[in-house]
Amino acid sequence: MAIRSPFGRAPNLICSISDIKLVTTTVRAQAASELRDRILTGRLQPGDRLDLDQLTAEFGISRTPIREALLELSYEGLVEITPRSGMAVVGITPEDAVDNFAVLAALVGKAAEMATGRMTPAELAELAELADAIEGSDDVVAANRRFHRALNLAARSPRLLTYLRQAVRVVPGNYFELFPEAEQRSKQEHAALLEAMTRGDAPAARAIAEAHVLSAGEALGGWLAVRAAQHRDGITPA
């Protein structure tokens, strides 16, 4: 019996992830990350069927890490798993994406505010070095992550770090590939943030950090709106 989509249309079988390179010790995490990114960027649409056997073959790994990855995504509300209907993408709307980033922005802003009053001069200097290292890096995503991790750690709040680790999952790993212009804007915003932190202006640091994340969410929301419209019109997105 064919699996019916909970969204009222024939489901699409997704089988285009053979390019993923997995590290043995983190296959579940990388499978979850790849599938999450595809959902967050609209490459997997609401109602798309997720076939466990097909995904297992595509990733070239056992069923267990794939099943665990899909279960993780179901906890995040991105995938629906039902006994009779199988597994399907729930996905997110453009509005969901903006809201997700708004939550993340509030946390990032609070971290910047707290770090401004708690970090040492040495930590501030290190943060400036990490910001400079982003430009021209072979891996901009990793360099950007190091900058924000140092900023978050400087807030000296284990509880805030816990919330941030959960919230940051809404940022697709290929964000800078989707929006290459964001790299230059990010550099300018990092510089403004560091200037505010250097003069000890915690409210300004918080406002700059929040705006930094909110603009990213608005860009992604607009991207998803375009892709959703193309999908409705039967146009294959570029």
C-alpha cells in the first residue's frame, strides 16, 4: 500500500544524499545535521516521504543511526513519524524560520550583554582575533562558529549555553553558501559588536547581536518563501 502524505498530496521519495561524507563516530549527528539543513532550506518540502531503507542505502550506513537521526528531528518538530503513515517531512514555513531566529537572537543578544560585563581584556582580544580570522578563512562557517562560541563562553552562564546549543540548530550549515553577501555584512556587524564591548556598552552589544541574528532569519525566511512559491508552481528551484 502506498504511503499517503499527511499534507494531502502524493509524497516525494527523497534519495539524493549520496554526496554526504560521514565520519564513523558521528554518523547519527551528521545524518541529522544534513537532513535538518535540507528541511531548513526547503530542499525537503512538507509532505516529502522519508524512506528508511532508501536513506540507509544513500548514506551507506546501518539503519540504527538513520532511525535515531529521524527520531531526533521528530523531537524538533521537523519530521513526523506515525505507525501507519511512515515518516514524512513536517518542515517549516518562512514565518517559522523568522520566529526561530528571533528566539536565537534573544539568546545571542543576552550572551553579548553578559559577556560585555564579565569577559577579561584577554578574552576580548582573543575575540577580536577570531573575528579577523573569519575573513579569508578556508572554512568561513567553522571560523564564524569559533567566534560565536568564544563570545558565548565569555558570558559565563552554563544555563544560557545550554539554551544556545539547542537554538542554534535553526541555522543551516550552508547559510553562507545560500547568502554569500552575508559574509561581508557579518564582518561589519562583528566589528560594531566588538566596538560596543570594548567601551563596555552592554545594552548596545545586546542590540547589535540581536540585530545580527534577526537579519539572518529574515534572509532565510525570504529564501524559503521563494522556494515554497516555486514548489507550488511546479518550478524546480535553482
